[in-house]
Amino acid sequence: MHELGVVMNIVENVVDFAQANNVTQIETLVLQIGELSAVIPAYVESCYPAAVDGTMMQDTKLQIEVLPANALCRSCEEVFGLMAANGVCPHCGGKDCETISGKELMIKEIVAC
């Protein structure tokens, strides 16, 4: 489970940002994780308390938004939900597609008190 290292890195970046901007308390951290990301949201949630323990983020709430995996069909140029369609364009049945979203791992929002 590499999520602990990933979350610890995120916490370090958020703390650095907060200190650089004179923020003393953070209420909520919002992360966006794509369906195709190598980071599993449930594991992030489970290791988050350990990652923030003893930091200024100790009492911070974590919110995770899962971003859908979308693809662009190279045959008909339609955008579709990659996971829901099992990699097959529902518009033309084509299998030649380009993933355009769903691999993200981003800090969307830092809500200060």
C-alpha cells in the first residue's frame, strides 16, 4: 500500500502551503482521485489519520471526490465513460480510444477556518 507515502507527501505540501500563507488551521482538505489512478480512495481514507497525526492538520476533515474515467473515441470523436462502457464506444462500437481523464490525483481545495 503506497497510499500512506502519497498521503504523507500531500500533507507535507498542504502544511507548507498553509505556513507560507499564514494559515493556522485547516478545516477540510478536498482531494480528487481519478477512477484509473493508482491511488485507491478507500486506502487514502484509512491511512489519512496516521499521516496527519501530530501535524497542524490533525483535526482536518478529508473529502475525496472520485473523478470518472472518460475517453475520446478516435473513430467517431465522441466522449464516453470508459469504465461504464468497458472500453468500447457506446456510440459506434469502436475500441480505439484515448483516455482523457480519470488518472488524476489532485488537491482540489484547502478550506481554512
